[in-house]
Amino acid sequence: MLYTDEKYRPLRRALNIVLGTLTVLPLAPLINRYIPPLMLGTWNFDLVVSIALAALFTLVMFRIFHFLILPVVVMFVAIILYNSVTNGRGFGTVINDYQVMVKSNWGKKEQKETDLIVMPSFFEGPLARTVKALESKVDYRDSVVRNFAVSSSLKFFDEFHPKFGPVVRAFSVFKEINTRFKYVADSERDEYFATPRETILNGMGGDCDDHTILMVSALKAIGVHARMVLTEGHLYPELFCGDEKNFEKINSAIMTLFTREVKGNIYYHEENGQYWLNLDYSARHPGGPYVSDKAFAIITP
């Protein structure tokens, strides 16, 4: 009997390693969802903590319930397979969760957009009038705008507020606007800047100017700092993220909340240690690519 035990001990160890790995792999990202961002410099240390906790939990469970290891793992794999078929939490979700953790830690290199180049204008009169007109349309005190902003801020991601804080409300507003907004051009003769109230009441239609005015107004209505950047033939909003440490936390939030939408880098501008995140309607996630690195004016209402 002893001989038999010795004979199969390497096989049992190998089986334990395989089963342990199969347990840790889906458990680590699940734990990571409930751990606040832990920053070590500019690196998200919560990734290591999540894996360590998953490994520790698995080791303890294997020691205590070693006789149940195989049945539990088989049941767990069967549940994931079932969820995969029924569009629940399946292998695809586990893979996406790992992408979130990896991108949050190693996927942020070379994402900084070229610093904004503010172009001198030979037509200060028309440019100044355009800037003044855009500033005048931003209205975050209007009751329709305020009510829209508050309801939109609570529509998505509420369960992640304990982990990521107020930025979750801003990203909920972003998702509501960018999901519903439909491009409608101005007339051929006139450039029309709609107030945020008009854009809300007309069914969320308009051009880039109307989108940006609405986005900035709605964010300011819930206490979030944002600005408008005017480029050649385009206007887009940017979200103020604070310093590098705070930006890294916001980056982690994007990777978690917009896992399916993020296909590439997160784009931003950095000026004197302060970070601004692109919120243009051209992407379904915060931090989409910029249309241009040149600006005729930066408008902070």
C-alpha cells in the first residue's frame, strides 16, 4: 500500500497543481473587483494582492477539504461551461477580467498623445467670438440639465462606486450621452451652437459642438471639472483627472468598466503634471483616439 502511495504521489502533486491553477485563474480577477486600487508608485499593486489572496484561499481549501478537490473543481468548470453557453459569467468573462488587470498594469505605455499645440490665429476677432459663444452655451445650472446629469450618473456602474469613487458617476454620464447621441449636421449656411437643454429635449441629436457642450455641462452639473478643445473643424471635451497617481486609478476604472469597448490605448494629454482624458463621441469608452493634436483654443468654462 505504501508502495502504491509513493508511486502515485508525483501524479497527485501534478494534479493538485493543475487543479489549483484552474481555481486561482478565475478567482483572482473576481477578488480584484472588490479590492480598491492599491498604488505602488505608478503600478497597481492590487494585481499582486488579488493573485496572492486567490492562491492562499486555494491552498487553505485544498488542505482542509483535500478529499473534495476533484468534485469541486469539476463542478466549478461545469458551472463556467454552463455560464458560457447561457451568456453568464463564462470563460470569456474570466479572460476579459484578466485583460483588465493586465492592461491596468502593463498596457499603459506609449499612450500619451502629443502635447497640445495651441496654434496662433491671424483672426483673433472671429476666434474670440467663437470661444465666447461656446462658453455662453455651457449651462450646468439649468434644471433640465441638472436632472439629466444626476439620473445619467446613477444609470451605470453603481456597484463599482465603493471601489473607484466619484469618477464612476462621470463615466456613467459619458456612457449615457455617447450611447444615445446621434450626429446631425448644422445647416449649410450657419454654425449653430445648441444649449445642453436643447440637445436633451431634441432627442440627443447634434454635431460635435452640441455633444461637447452637453458633455461638459452635464459633468459640471455633478461637480466634475471638464473643458473643451477647439481644433480645425472639430470640438471635443476632456475630463480633468488630476495628478499621475489619480490618473492611474482612473485608468484602472476605464479598464474595468469598459472592458469590452477598449480595443487599444487610452489617450490623454498631460500638462504640467495634470492629466486630461479624451471624451470625444468618436469612441465608446473614455480615452478614445484624438482627431488632432493641434488646438486653436482650450476653453475652460
